[in-house]
Amino acid sequence: MARGGANNPRYNKTAARRAVPSSSWQPAAGRMPSPRSRSARGASAPTSRPSSGRAASTRKAVTSVRLGDMDRSRASRRATTLREGVARPKRSGAFRVIVALAVTAAVLGVVYAGLYFSSAFTIEKVEVTGADHLTSDEMAVLAAVPQGTTLLNVDASAVADSVVRDAWVADVRVNRHFPNTLEIAVTERKIAAVVDVVADNAKTTQHWAIASDGMWLMEIPDQNSELGQSISPQIYEDAGSVLHITGVPFGLAPEVGTYCTDGNVNNALEILGGLTGELADQVKAVSATDAQSTLLTLENGIQIAFGTAEDIRDKERICLEIMAKNEGKVAYINVRVPDRPTWRAV
């Protein structure tokens, strides 16, 4: 029919308009969309366009990445801040302490150096303690502290070494007492016995003080001599209260500050050192002609042939028992062989 046919001009114009493709979408190949589907698509376009598949996917992906990056960045910054908040103060505090100590040490060093070479703390007084057998003048010579020396620059070791060279000195300590006092604390040797030494071809007898460790202390001069007046009176007091070792063979040559090498004298000293106070306090003299013949003389006149310094306590016990059982009757006791002691009456 002409009206509905393909050659109808009106139809052709309408068909031509309908055949123009849409710029917003393309139909699937070989299929023409129905007016209903096209109308439905056109009606839904305004609401679906903002949330179209591609646009929504793009925005969602971009937003997700940025949030993740921000979270990781914030977490990293928080961790860094925590580390810095914990570690940095420790390092910084330790560093400040080290710097402060270094500065303090430097300042103290400068101050000490200034005082060391200055006249501050000049030694004005030297106090000596424990020296009973050495006079003040003798100690001053021994210490040899130079004039103008200060407590900071004094050579305490040199002072101690100088003082300890004296035979009387067993030990010494040097102490500083600020602002101007130097103390020399001395530990002296004590006289254990006086040894009668034959000299000048047996023409004279010298009296030598000897310590318990065998150190020769000094020859004791006559108290009324010039030398005797210049030494400490304590020497004569102690020498008068200790026993004498006599009978030493000629040839003994003592020297101050040396140790005795004579076997007879050393044997006598060992016996005296091994006795208890009960018998030792009664001994007045010891004859040391030879070790086997060592003879003790008591204050009451009893003589004891003691012999060598062996079984000292056993020999002492036997002597005390004999004297106790025979009080006032004993004149002589022989305990050189303690298993076979003998005694003789007055």
C-alpha cells in the first residue's frame, strides 16, 4: 500500500528521523531496541548517570587508595613520633650529662692547676704522731718538707719514703689536713732487748737496742754524754725495762737499719717471743753464747738452761710446774731436753 509502503514520502521522512543514531548510546549489533526499553533508559538516565558504573568505580578506587595512603602515612608518623619521644630524650639527656661532666671536669682542672701553682694551702705546720723515740728535730730532717710547699703540691710518697728509712720507723702515713697542716703518722718499732756487744778487741762493751723482728735500732750511748742528751728520753726508759742478751761471742758487728744475722742472738729473740707473759715477765737476762747453751736468768735469780727455740711452750710449762712445786728451793732448771728435765736446789 502506498500509504504504508516504503515509497510513501511521509513515511520515509519519519523513518529517516527515527534512523538517526543516538549520540549517548549504541545499540547492540543486529538488534533494534524497542521504544519501551529506549524510553526506560531515557527515563532512568538522570538518576543513574552520577552513579554510572565507570565513574563510580573510578571515584571509589581513587578514594580508597588515598585513604589507605593517608592511614599508612599517619601510622608511620605516629611510630616515628613515638620512637623520637622515647629514644631522643635518652640520647639527648645522656649527651647533656656527658657535656656537663666534661665542662665541670675542665673547670675543676683549671681551678686545680691554678691552686697547684699558687701559694694557697701553704704548709704552715707539720704534725708528727706515734714517734716516741724520735725527736721533733730528727723528724723534721727525715721528712725534709721544703719551705713554701703546699698541701696540693707536696710529694707525700717522697716524704713517707724518707721517714721510713729510719730504723725506728716500721710504717708511716702522710695525711693532708686543710688548710695548712701536714700530718706524719708513724708506727715505731719497739725495743725487744738490749744486746751487749763486745768491741775493741773485747776491751769495751756496746749496748745495742734490737727490735723483735731482728732490726738493729741503734747503739745506746751513755745518757750523760752529749749524744745521750740529744736523743729521746724514751729510749733510755724502754732500754731499762727490757732484758739484756749477754755472752755473745766476739765478732758481732751490728749496723743500724739492718737485720741481725747472728744465730745465737736470733735464737734468744725467738725464745723471748714464744714465751707467755707468765714466764717472760720474769726473765731478766739471756746468755747467748751459742744456741744449745742459751741460758735464761730470772729476776729471782733462778737460771734456766733453755737451749734452742724448740718446744718453747712445753719447756715453759715444765719450768713453771717445777718452780710451783718447789717454791723457794729452786736455783737451776735444765729443760734443753724437755722429756728429761732436771733441776737443782739452792
